[in-house]
Amino acid sequence: MHLAPKKQRLFVTLALTLFIFGRAAAPCFGSDSGLLPSRGMQPADIAAAGTTAVPVSIRCEEAGFQLYRAGEPYYIKGIGGQKHLAMAADAGANSIRTWNARQAGSILDRAQGLDMTVMVGIWLSHDPSDYRDPAYRQRKRDDLSRLLAAHRNHPALLMWALGNEINLQGADTPEAWRFVDELAQLIKRRDPHHPVISVIASGRQALENIAAYAPTLDAVGINAYGTLSDVRAMIDTTAYQGPYIVTEWGVNGHWEVRRTDWGRPIEPASAKKVEYHIKRYRENILSNRDRCIGSYVFLWGQKQERTPTWYSMFIENLPGDDPLAVACPTVDAMHFNWSGLWPANRAPFVAAMTINDTTADSDITLMPGEAFVARVAAADPDNDNLRYVWELMTEPSVLGRGGSYEPRPDVLENITDGKRPMLELSAPAQSGEYRLFVYVLDENGHVGTANVPFAVSPSHTLKAENRHSTTGNS
């Protein structure tokens, strides 16, 4: 067909407009996406098949991607962790993420009792050589086949997640992603009722590799902390055209923050963590619902990762005789995010902590045995009486990588019955790196936290011998 130059220009302009705005309005219809308008079996298909599975699918609609469960729209309001599930359900959460399948049956049963669902994780190696090893690949096929046989029809199953951040430590290779795609195909042959995803540490190259080598995946899980605000723009500029789930998010990662002169990360107080959770959920998760089909906040529990409080939304190992876990203010924040309402009673507000009226970003160094005064700025939204528990710890000498196990550091001293927001103490006699924690408790099972790292050195010149990188999830 021949067009006059003016008409040619008009035709090209119209075509570009339709291309650009058509993709923006319905990203799931990208011509190179390989996606179907509906992914997964529908309720009528499941009933005809005579299975107890609750059907889950991802559909492409005019407004973008939509997750469905039992034929109804389902937006993931999820937690990462397997503890305090009743509290999660009461706060408005509807789904649980696991990183492996070791206790899949138990967590699926517990979730069903709370009307929640489970994204079941299937652990995959981070070692790229394993994906060239026939024995490893066969072992994973066999393990997966047994897992599917045992749990594919469980009513609480939401989807399967192949691997967690295999791109982080070297396995972001064509061989690895081809094997992920092979496992995804195996799942779909045995279980056509549930979507299959893989979880990555946020990164452009992994998305490009998934688009090229793992097209069977129904969605991608992305773990992002301080870079969560950049995730959508990053995805939109890659060849990957499918939906995504934010599978880990929360405060800034310990690799993303300012460090002391001797290389230790500075943790925000719990009030700042609340700000992060409210702002990021609204601006970086809910605002992208045309492509983001939900999220799992990290961590609904407690773990030691650089500190015992950094990612923890509960404190389960309080100093002293407190037997029960207490909830941090980030639990309140998620209650608000999921339900639109704050809980009836909220955790203490802890804004800052100082040593000798100096904040952590001033690189505090004390002489051995030097007396000092710590203070915490705290208040309670409900005017509850507050108690101050203090704990002095060494800094960890063995560091996990990519979320791997990290032993809890030694405790040198704790004061469990503090009535005032201040503490008079003496620095350890031995030179080294330390951190002072405060736990501000109300009378209703809540806690606010803060900590300050400091060094002890006769010369006040302690420096990092091996400063850790401030980029990368390490």
C-alpha cells in the first residue's frame, strides 16, 4: 500500500501512539511476552477434574495483570515468615511466604485454619556449577516430584516459588535459568492449578535472563529494600513483560546505609522503620497494581542479620525473664497498610538514641572503661507506662551472606528493669566494636527499638580493616 508523505507521517504517529499507550494500559499484551490472557485453570475446569485444589490464575485484563483465586480477585497481602500467624491474619494479611518446603504440610495446614494461603518456596542452589551437574539436577527433579505429589491439591496453596536470589551469588546464568524453566514445566504438567514464579534479588540482568531462558514462569518475585522505588522503572525497561510480586521488602538493607568509620552499618530507630513501611507500601507497591500483584513484607519474626533487630518485626529473645514475643511498630504499620486502620493499641514510638548526646552517625569512640550516658527519645501513642530494657553486645564476628545464618553476638551486659529513658554505663575494658540496644516496652505486648554502634580504643582512631561494601545484598 502506498501512502502520501503527509499520510505516512500521520500513520507512523498513530502507530507509535497506539504502541506506547497500548503497552502502558495493558502491559500483559506485549507481543513478545509469550503470555496468554488467562494463565491457570478456571474454577469449572478444577471442578471437572475432581480435585480439592483451589484454582489460582493470573489474567491479563484491560487494567493490567490480576491474580485470581477460586474465580475471585486476590491481591497478596503477605508476610515472610512462619510465626505469629494469628496476629498476621488479625492485622489483615492473607498469605505466607516460605523460602523452602521442609515444613510445607504443616504451614499449609496452619494457613488453611486462618483462611490464609501459602507461596511455597523450593530452594535452589546459588552455585552455578550445580546447574551443570546431572546428579544435582536429577535430585531436584526427584525432590520436586515428591513435593508436588504431597501438596499440589492442598486448598491453602497459592503458588510455587522456584529458588530465592540465585542471581545474587553467581548462578545468574543461562544454564541455571534453563533448569528453572524445566522445573516450571514439570510443575505445570503435574499441577496445572497454581502459578509458578522464581524469586530474584532486584536486578536488570536476571530479568533479561528470565525473559530469554525461563518463559514458562507465570510471574517473577523481586526482593528489594532501599531500591524498591526503582523496581517498576527497571522492570519496564527490560525484555521481561510479565507481572511481578515484591517478595521481600521493608527497611533499607544493611548494605544500603551509612557505616561507621570502622565499617559497621547504622540501623534506623523503629519510628523511622514505620515511615519506610507506610511510604513504600503506598508509593511503590499499591501504586503499581497494574503489574504488581502483591507483596510479602520481611520479616514477620526475628532473626540475627547484622543485628537482632534490623529486619525483625517481633522481638522473641528479650533480655531477662520476659517469656513472650513482643511486636514492633512495623507490625502496626502493616496493620494500617492492609486494613486502613491502626490497631487499638500501638507500640511505643522510639525516635532516636544517643551516647553522650551524640548520634550513631558521629562515629562514637570511647576509651576503655570510660563512663558514658545513653539516652533514648521515646513516647507511647496510648500513654501506656513504659519500661526500658538495655543490652550491650559485641558486634558479630561471623557474618551471613544473602540472608544466610548468622550467629547472635555475645551479650556483655543487660539491664532489664529500667524506669527511665537513660542509662549510665562504662565502656568495656577491652578494645573492640560494640553496640548498645534499647527495647522500650509498653504493658500490651509491644516494643520500640533503637541501637548505637560504638568503638572502644585507647587512641580513638579505630578504623575498619576490611570495610564492607555499601552496595549489593551481602
